[in-house]
Amino acid sequence: MSTINISLPAEQVIFIDRLVTRYGFANRSEFIRGLVRLIRHKPAIIQETATFPFFPAPPNQSVNAIMTDFRNTKKYSKAFLKDLEAGLKQSSYFKP
């Protein structure tokens, strides 16, 4: 059997530990193996896993329009808006 290492946020580890206890898995590894077996048996569920909690790409590809909408909310700091705009401009999806 091979060994792999994964990094998870603390809250996910706590969640997994609760599921291990609640459903009687021997340990975290057996829990993960159970998930892999389920995905092999029902491969359609992997599509939801790949996209959750993300949303489809926004239909508006204009960086300027998106930035205007964000600025108009008056909820975001200048630093955040600057970083957002830089990220949008680096994306191959969005257009100036």
C-alpha cells in the first residue's frame, strides 16, 4: 500500500475526525479509502466535487465593468480592489 500526504485546514481535519468517529471508521486513512471507493462506484459525484463551492465564470469579461461594480458597493478596501484588478488583468478570461 502506498502512502500519500495531504494538507488540510484544521477545521477540515476536525470534521473528518468527527465523521470517522460517527461512522465507525478505523482511522482517517480508512475514511479516505472509503471516499475513493465511493467515487469509483459513482464517478458522477466527482463533477460536483470539482466545482463546489465555485461558481461558473461570470458572463461579464470586462475588467473595467467588474471593477466599477465592486467599487460601487463601497464594501472593499482600496488594497483589495487594487489586488482584484491586478488579478483580473492577469487572467486570460477577462478583457480590459
